Amino acid sequence: MLPKKHSSIPERGKSWVMLKLMLLCRLYQAEAVEDFVFLGGKIPSTPEWFGVYYAAENIETAIKETMHHLTSFLSATKEGDTELTMRNYVTRVKQQLIDITSEAYIDHHHPDKYTVAQSFAKQARDVDEWGILYNSVRNAGCKNIAVLRPPAIDLNVQGCHYRYQWSGLKQAFTSYFQISDLTTLDI
């Protein structure tokens, strides 16, 4: 059931970040992009009937979220050593979101089972809600947003690029780093 009270616009003026994948590995030559990066079939937290724009309140949370979901894909394909380039986007929330960050919604926050959250999101979507503010299950104490309708947020502004390093032997990410600024040479 949807709560009667909505949150205010989450911290007016605060930036929210998301990462998109620029997939540059052996088997994939084209750029592939997805919000919060879900590849290889159905997005685990979004039913087939609609898309959702996901963003985190800080880059650390966005990195943890994307690494979690990319790990599922890369492990399933038994990917060898590779590097993934991620593009960061920053936006601001313009509309009120449903706030499910309280203990009353603990069953909506599960790291791998999305049935309750999917049902809740469908109800919210059916009554034209703008989106949902929820706790990250990958970075305790941090929040994410799930935007159900695009006008709820400003246009994205591109931020930094990050590179994730995947170990085929360990079938895990071993490190990541921010790609530094480009310096052009006068030739």
C-alpha cells in the first residue's frame, strides 16, 4: 500500500548520480548503456512493463550498485579479465517522491529479491507517482531514487568517467579508478 505522506523533494538542490556503462571489452564492440547497468536479460528490479531511472545520492553508492549488478552478468558469462568504462551522470530531483526509507518499509529493501518492491513500484506507477526514495541495500546509510516519470528530474549533466577492473580468475571486481582529465597536445 502506498503511504499517505510523500517526502518533500529530496534535499532541494542536491545532486543525484548515476553511472552508465560504456562497455569496452573483448566480445562487445558497440557502446551499451543502461541506467544502473543491467545487462543480459531482464532488469532484476524492474518488471517488463516499464523502465525506471535509478540514481544514487553519491558516487560511492552508484559504484556499489552498478558493480553488484554487473557482477551477476559477468559471472553468468564467465567473462575473463576486462575493464569496463563507466560514465557518470548528475541530475537534480524536481518533484516529490514517495519516501520508503523508514523501518515501516523494511520488506521493500532486499538485496536480491524484488517482488515486494516491484509490486509497490507498479502501484505507484499506476497512480502517476513521480518516483520513490529508498535506502540502498549495497551501501548502508545512503539513499537511491527510482524515477517513474522523466519530468521528475532535471536533464542529466555528464560527470567523471570511471574504470572498473574485473578479474576473470576471481570472477569479481578487483578495483576501480576515476579516469583523470584529458590533456590535449599542440601538434
